[in-house]
Amino acid sequence: MRRERARRKEPWFQTAYSVLDVPCEWDDRWRSGFGENADLHVPTPNEFIATDFSILSNDGVNVPPTLVHETPGCKLWYRPDVKFKVPKAYICANLMTPLSNRDPESAVLLDLMLYVLDYNLKEITYAADVAQLSFSHSTHEHGVTLQLGGFSHKLPLLFEAVRDHLAELVVDPSVFELIQKQLRKNYHNYLIKPEKLSKDIRLQHMQQIRWGIADKLSVIESLTPSQLATFHKDFKSELFLEFLVQGNITQTDSIAIVSKFSSVVQISPVLPSKLPTLRSRCLRLPKGNCICRVENRNEDDPNSVVTCYYQVRAGRTIQVKLNDLVGLDWARNDSHSRTYGAFNCMCSRVSSKV
């Protein structure tokens, strides 16, 4: 097909374009037919669309989650829906391992593992999202948290898909390279934002073991797909599982879901001697004034962030709410600072109950 310079312009945005006749060979091919194409077909039925919206008969008292199942490497907390009576359920899986903060490489490999898992589940989670089922994940200082919610009829099916992909993590080298590049960019973008960097520095001073974003950024380039595969194998070899299942689902089904997860993923419980290391702890800051100053990594950003952190002893819920009220009063009396391009706020930061 010959090229012709675009000599016309459309009237709205003055975009240049040209008008050409359809080549005869194209017209002949279209008229003769293309034959069957296996890639063009009606979409397959969405297996995650719920059809059973029945409500379980739970007429008990609304109580906090109860520990209903416990093994050396797993705990299950269960709470039925006795108040709202909707056909929905919620599953939260906390996968804790001492490997998550072993070194900066392990911390980055944990992030990469979740990114790869998310990539491998894209088609499944898209279909689940259409069916109003949700799946999210996050990392924390002791491992990974998986959260699933939605209609209780097909929620176990989505959990099974996540479980199976986590059990056999497929690490494609080309996909690994793309994810590694994206994660490196995310780390960099995090560090050049003063408010994000301030939070990271604060947590490094408060947590006993924490690898900051700068530590992660310094090692991510050296990691390989084979290292991720090895880490995934080691990850399953030292795990402690803690589940919360609540909503329109029976206790028997909840126990079956958790037991099946342990057997399919083929986890090995973490040694009892290492369990104390999986408890969230907050370091006590020394008395007096401590100042930590960090330069902004983005030289083009003239903004600064000052964080004044006052540590209070471990308190109850009422103490946290009182702190929130103090923060609201601060914001009400300090609204004039916005006039000068400044922004002040005060809020509670609860870290391991402190």
C-alpha cells in the first residue's frame, strides 16, 4: 500500500489525515473469507458469578472472632454474620515467616513474589472483579497478608485459585524482568516524595528489624528469577498461618478451607523457637529530643516535611480515640497555616499497640 502525505485536517484539533481507496487485494481477501479463527469466540461463562444468595441461619449473639481451629503451624479465627444477614463473606490470611526480614534481598524477593503472583492471576482476578469478588495483598514486617471478599457462594473458588497459584509460582524470566523494572521505579518514586520518605525513616527507628526503601533499591538490580524461585521454596518451608473467616459461611467450611490451604501449598510450620520473632514489637525511643535529618532525594522538589513523633505507652482503644480528638482540635485551630502554603496535621500512629 502506497504512502501518501496527509494533506487534510479535521476541524476540531487540526489533526492531519488523508483519505485513500481500499486496495483491491484487501477487498478480494475480505470477500473470499478468512476461514475459522480459534481466537475469535464467544467469551466462556464466568465461573465466579454467584447464583446462590441464600442466608445461613445464624441467630446467635454478635461476638468477636473466636479461635475454632489450631495446629502447630496454623490458627483459624471465625465469626459468623448474625447482624447484617447478607450473602457475603471475608477471608484474611496472614502468612508469617522469619525470612521476610532476613536481609534486604529477602525483603525485595517477597515484594517480587507478590508482584509475580498478581501478574499470574490477572485473568482470574479480572473475572472475579466482574463478579464482585475482590482480592488484594500486602507485605508487612513479618510476611504477607491476603484479603478476599465478596459473595460467599463463589468466594471459596477464588481462594482456591489464589492458593493454587501461590503453591506453584510460575516465574517467567521475561515477566520477571518487567516486574523488576516496575518495582524499581516504584521504590524510586517512593523515595523522592518527602512525606513517604518521612514515614519510612520513622518506622526504621521504631521497628527492631526493618529494611528501608533505600536498602531495597540498592539490591533489586542484582536479583534473578532463580533467586526468586529459591526464595519461594524457602518461603513455604517456614510459615505460620493465621486466618480470619467471617460472614455468610459455616464454621465447618471455614476449617475445610484452611486445612486444604495447608496441604495444597505444602507448608512446613515454623519452628516453635522462632515464633516469638513473628510478634510485632515496637522499640522504646530514648527520653529527650532525638533529631534525624535526611536530605530530599529529588533536587527539583522544594518541599520539606517535618515529622514530630511523640511516643506514648501501649494504650487501650479509648486512649487512641482521645489522641484522635486532640488531632481534630489541632487541625481546627491551625487552619490559617494553609494561607501561607503550609499544611499541618496531627494524627495517631498506632504501631504494635504503641
